[in-house]
Amino acid sequence: MRDIYGHAALMVAVKYNKPEAVKLLYAADPDFHHPPSKADRTPLKLCMSDSSMQEMFKLLLEIAPIQSKTPMGSNGWTVLHYAASSGDLSSVADILRFCPDCSEVVDNKDQNFLHIAVKFEHVEVVRFCVLEIKDIASNVLNGQDKDGNTPLNIAALSGNETITLCLLRDPRVNINAGAETNFENKEDIESKVEINPNTKLLIMIDEQGDTALHNAVLNHKLEAVKQLLEADPDIVYNANNSGETPLSIAIREARTHENRLTGDNTSHY
């Protein structure tokens, strides 16, 4: 039975921080599955978002770890997805300790929690996953979302050199997994990849046709630009769907910066 907010007895017991009541409820029905409330919250998510309820959070993980797999909201995120999105390393570690296989649960876009941590650029969560979790599943490290992107693909396309290098240092990460490019001459791509396996990361594109170098230039990430150009100087001429190359974007950005300094608002185009 639920109250007007869609809360079952378990949610009420958790909300009012009644650990003994929580234990009794689970003892009476160990297989009880608590769906999200009308506000798209589960008991675990309620606890995770409240620093004063961390003991209750760990209690729930201990007695009902499967609740970590419950999807919520329109995107189908679990508590692990939410923890990864906010960079909550403590919660990520606790969830994985009590429910290791929930790391393999994907959302509506087929993204696991590592995709999300990379997307929101939470370096500490990514570093924890590759350095501390020795038995993390290969399909988590190399899982492909609906666009065919692995966590490494997302990191490379975002131009985040720290996360990209962190993932590349893990021998379990497959640099050849993930989305293909839209280049027509696939034989040329294959020959380049055979010579230098990292080439695939360099020529991989997102929905706008942007490579990692396009994004690094757009986001003014100088160190990433240097590393990408050292790996393959020719990628500076790869055009995106709008016909822009990293070089043309760099020129445009430089002119924009110069205009701001001089106060000149005259268009150069």
C-alpha cells in the first residue's frame, strides 16, 4: 500500500530514519522490489542525496543490494548512474562494493555508469574504476552505447586529456572498440590503424562530424591539442559536417579573441 506520494512503507521508514523498521520490512519480504515513487526516487536515492542518511544508505545496500539496479526517470538511470553523474565517489564505491554487477546496468541510451562519469568529466570516479577496481567487467570498460561510443570514445571526443590518458593506461581498455568514422575510404582507415592503433581515436567523429581535435580546439584545451597533433599532424585538415577543420576553427577562435581584446565587433566573414 502507498501513500498519496506513491511511497510504500519502506520509503516511509527510510524517510524517517527508522533502521529497525527497515530491517523488519525486509525480513518479512526479502524479495520486495521498491519501484520509484511519483517523484522518481527510490529509498536508496533518497538516502544517497542526504548526507545525514549515509548509515541508512549502507544498511539498504547491505540488506537489499539488488535495489541498486532499479531504473528511475525518463533516462532510466540507476543510483549508480546518478552517483557517477555528480562525481559522488564515496557512493560509487559503496554501491560497487555491495553490488558489483550493477556496474553493467545500462540506461535508455545503453550507457553504463562509466560512460556517465566520463561524460560529466569526473576524473576521480574514472581513476577509481580503472585503478582500484581490479575485476571490473570488460563490457563496462569497453561497452558501446546506442551511438557506438565507449567511455574512451566519449573522453577522446570531449578533448579531456586527463580522462583519456587515464583510460588508455589501462591495458583492459580496447582502443579499437566503439563507433566507426564516416570516412568513405575504410581501407585507408584500416591501414592507418594498423600502423598506429591510436589513429582510430584521432579520426573518430561525433554526430556533428567533429573529431577529438575539433573539440579540443573549441574548448581551448591547449595540452590536448598538442598531444593530438603530435600523434597525427594531418588531422588538422579533417572537416566536420559543416565543412570546418580544426585549423579553420582555431583561426576563427583566434580572431574572436583578438576582437574582444581590441573591442572590434566588425565581422570578418
